[in-house]
Amino acid sequence: MEVNDLSYVTGSDHKQIFDGVSLQIKPGEKVLLMAPSGWGKTTLLRLLLGLKRPKKGKILLNGKNVMGNWDAAHNYYSYVNQKPFMFDDTLRFNITLGRQVSDEQLKQVIHEAGLDELVKEQGLDKQVGENGSELSGGQIQRVEIARALLSGRPILLADEATSALDPKLSLDIHETLLKNPKVAVLEVAHKISPEEKAMFDVIIHLDKHTVETKM
Ligand SMILES: Nc1ncnc2c1ncn2[C@@H]1O[C@H](COP(=O)(O)OP(=O)(O)O)[C@@H](O)[C@H]1O
Ligand SMILES: [Mg+2]
């Protein structure tokens, strides 16, 4: 994916949200985008998904311009956000979302999302409760990651996915997410620990238009 000189202006009050954003992500690469709250990070992810059209700039996927084209763009991405939606149903349903998947596939994503222990102890038929009340915040985030991995889409977009979790959990989740060579990860955050930062290949400070190079 390649983004060139992207700017966004709101449709309603013509407010400039951001200007001149460029970035690229290669297969399996882990990219962190940093900017303060309210800068427009969530808006940027919505542009990538094709839900909104930028004022100017280009968004290319495999060399094809997909700007503002949800049909062409959305299949490339899975999405992990701060407050995953949980169904008052079984753990299995919440991971598969009702899709037909082989036991093999299911086992694989449970492992990759770090849910082995929960599944071993409580089983896949465990009822997660209303809004996942029977699970911890970290477990809910892992269910969301399992969903994303199961979708098989090449780029995972994470919108402040762990900012509501305690630092140790956030670190654990990042270790899970960022060691998986099969998916590229594009995470936006306004705050992140130095240990977590060190796990990314590229760190871009959107507000300063700078790329942090690694030593
Ligand atoms: N469609 C819109 N109309 C008006 N304002 C918008 C619209 N979309 C986003 N904004 C504004 O854009 C700014 C950036 O929002 P957001 O993308 O949620 O930032 P972040 O995720 O970095 O905190 C906010 O001030 C928000 O109110
Ligand atoms: Mg946001």
C-alpha cells in the first residue's frame, strides 16, 4: 500500500483535518503512525478503507488507485479498535462471527492470538456474556485479533487498540500482533511505550511529518 500527499477536509464545515500525508507499507511490515488526539488518525484510517474521499492525494493498493473506493479497498484490511464489539454468544461465535472455518484454521488463529490458555480452560462453547462481560479486556482484544487473523486480509489496521489496557497487557498484545510475519500492521496511536515502539519497523510522526529511523 502506498499513500501519496493525502489531505482531508471535512465535507460539512470544510475544516482542514490534515495535509500532506505520505507513507507506504510492504507485505508483513509493521508501521506505527503517531499523532496527538484529535489530529485525524481515525479519519486517516477511514480514508484508507475507502469510507471517505480525500481532498487531494493518492491511495494505491498493489499499484491501483483505490481512493474513496470502498469496494476495491476494504478487502485488503482487517480492523482492530479500542472497543471491539462482542456478541452475547459463545467464544467460538465471537471468533468466527458465524463463518464456516475448519478446526485447523480456528486452532491456528487461537494460537496466534494468544488464546490457547482460555480455550483450554473454558472451551470454545463458553458464553462470553453481554458485551463480553465474562472476559477480561485483554481477552476481548485477543478475540478481536483472532477475528482479524481469520479474515486472512493482508493489512491489519489498529486504531489505538490497546490504549484502554494496562501497560503489561498492552505490551503482551503488541508482542502477539507484531511478531506475526503473515500480516502487515498499521497502527495509529497518540501514546505508546518505548518497548512497544521498538517492535515496529517504521515509526512516522504524522503531526511533524517525520520518520523516526531506528538505530
Ligand atoms: N466528517 C467530519 N465533520 C467534521 N469534523 C470531523 C469529521 N470527521 C472528523 N472530524 C474532526 O476531525 C478531527 C480529527 O478526528 P479523529 O480522526 O477522530 O482524530 P484522532 O483519531 O486523531 O483522535 C476532530 O476534530 C473531529 O472532530
Ligand atoms: Mg481516533
